[in-house]
Amino acid sequence: MLKKRIILVLTFLDGVLFRTKKFIPDYRYTKNFIDLWLADEIILLDISKQNRLSKKFLDIVQFFSLNCFLPISVGGGIQSLKDVEKLFRQGADKIVLNSITYKNPSLTSKISKVFGSQSIIQSIDCKKYIKKKYKVIINNNIDTGLEPVKWAKIAIENGCGELLINSIDNDGSLLGYDVELINHIVSNVRVPCLALGGAGSWNHFLELFEKTQISAACTQNIYHFTNESLKSAKEFLLKKKILVRQ
Amino acid sequence: MHLSKLNSVDIIDIGTGNIASLCSAFKKINVPYNLCSEVSDFRGGKIILPGVGAFADFMNKLKRKKIDQYIIQKSKEKISILGVCLGFEILFSTSTEHRLTNGLNLLKGDFDIIKSDLLIPHVGWNHCEFNFKRNELFYDIENSSDFYFTHSYILKNYEKKYVTAFTRYGAKFPSAVNKNNIYGVQFHPEKSQSKGLRILKNFYERC
């Protein structure tokens, strides 16, 4: 049986690990802190304000490729096929696209033809504007006016193989995933979806897996990034009959 | 086992995909490797046929560079060959990806898209039920271990006697094969942590 995945999302600001968008950066934490044996996958995102995908960040990608033998997805400011090739050469297995699919969908389609749709994750940042209604935001604050499912379908048509659903409202809140948003998207698409934004405790993983058909729970919470905490998370989920990898 | 007598592994590298990940894995297990993008690059060692991307495109590139002929020739000379993911798929007869395309036909079987009531691609960690005991590629690996998969096509019309592992995604499908010196895995050993690395080591040392 296919296992539910726990994915660690690490964001880097100018080459330094950044905790989560609503927190002040804490430079004590570096990549060396992380023991990833029980993680199922890693996502590395460059959130630098300028000069994204710099050598500093590419070195980080290479560090993970040389040391972690699990799937590594990389994104943050991808603008061209050249950027994608550069990331694969550094050891990325998949790439994470966001605003570029909005600005230039034909590029996403081209990437998919060269590297295959299984190598593209489309990240979708969603914000609630009235009860049960969401819109897609790009570049942190630009409102596309698009409804998330509609946008997801366009991204899939252009060749993305997985969706990373990010709740801007819940991001960094540690109050749990936006189950309503996730259900809305997951039940309307036929590609694997990954949920991000809000994980504060193991119960939030459980709630997500019990209430939605999501394929993976992502967390940016640094306290989840030790092997002991991942181990206890997985033991907890297994006890609750959620099938995860041990 | 006289490791010193073993050649480096020839890894086929024709442009696309996560070759860097495979190289990282071989560095980790201290196996010398050699990247081959032309027939003249090959050193006659065991062959790894990796691959991500699309079947027809990959097959065309192999043909254009005549690497397909090299592989077929070496398979007759009993050089061990390991196909990984798309590299596994092209060991077989055909695939319907984009359009019906012939593979290397070293093994009989056809690839077709996963049944449509399941999420496509099949991505994530899934178990492998090993099919028989004498299986050098899985030496010292516990049965039912999980490996990392990411693919949209699965093998049909295959010869069951060569299947060395099955995996279940909706229905059961072959996730590993072995016929004489030809080996293949649908999953990514280079992305499957210690058990995956063990498969690569087993291929180098035992296959």
C-alpha cells in the first residue's frame, strides 16, 4: 500500500535556514541540525528577496543531495528552463513552481515535456476572503483573482504532477491545517496533493489524514525536524491507523 | 569477492533527469562510476540505465546516439544491466506514453497508464513483495520494504517468471524484474535511503 507522506519544508533566506514566514528568522538553526532519516521527502525553497537561486542556495541543494537519499524538491523563483536544468544538476529530483505557471504557462508545459510531469510540483498559495471562499495569491501579495480549483486544473493541464496547497492564513499559526481548503482542492483533482500551513502538533497531521484524502502532510516547524520527533509522530499516526512509512 | 577487480559502473547520461542524485548515491557507497553520453564514453563495466522524462523522447535519444545498440550488444555479452524507473520501462517491448513506442525489447512486456480511478502519478513510498528467494539484487533486504516510486505507467503482458517483486497500487504490478544479466526496478533506489543504497551496492557486488 502507498504510504501517507510526511514532508519537511525548509525555507532559505540568503542561504540561511528560515523558520517560517510569520516568525523572525533564527540563525541558530542550520541545515546541519536536521536528521532526516524518517522524513519521507524534503522540499527546499529559496525565499530570498533578490538574487534567488544564488550559488549559496545551490550549494545547499547539493549538500542535501550528497547527504540525504530521499526525494528532494527545490523551488523559489524559477524563471526559465535554464534554472530548472541548473537545479537538476545540483541534485534536485523535482522542482516546485509557483508564479511562473501564472505568468508563463507555456514554460511549465515545456518543462513537463522535457522532464516529465512527475518532476513538477505546482505550489498554490491560497487566502480566504470570505467564508469558504479562497483566492490564489502569487509573489506573497498579488491577488490573481483565481479560484484555487480552477487554477489547479490549469496547472495540471500544463503538466504539473503534484500540487502543494499552502494556506496563507494558517501558515505559521501552529493551529492546524485548513482542512476545508484542502478538501475543496483534493476532491476536485486527480493528482497527488501535499498540504502546507498550520502544523503545530501530531494531532494536526492526524486530523488532516482523517478528514481529507491528502497524499502528504508538510511541515515547516523546526521542532518537527529531529528524528526523535518524526519517530514519535509516525508511531502516533500508526496507532491511529494512518499508514505511514517506518 | 574481489572488489578491486570490478570496473566502474557505466551510467547512461543523455541529458535529462536526476543523474546527480544517482551520482550522490554511488559516491556514498564508494562505487566508482563513469557517466556515458556517447558510445565512446563506455568503459565496459556494468550498465545503469536511469531515466526520467518521457519514454519516446528517451528512446529516440538512445537511438540517435546508437547507445541502444551498445546496450543490446552488452546484454548478449552477459554484462549486467540495471534499469531504473524509465530505464526499467525501456528494457521492455513497448509503451503507450504519448504514442506507442518500441523499447529495447530485452524483456517482454508493455507499459500502459495506471488505471484512471487512482491518483496519477503514483508517487511516494510503497512496499515491495519479493517474489523469490534467490534474488541477488535484494540480498540482505527485508521483504515488504518500502521504496520511493514516481511513475504513471505500469507493466502489462509480462512474463511472470522474471518478476522479482510486486507492489500494490490499486492492483498488483511488477516493481522489479530479473532475467539472466538484466535487472530492473520501477522505483528509485537512489532515493530510497539505506535500503535503496543497498540495492545499488548489491548490483555492483553481486549481480
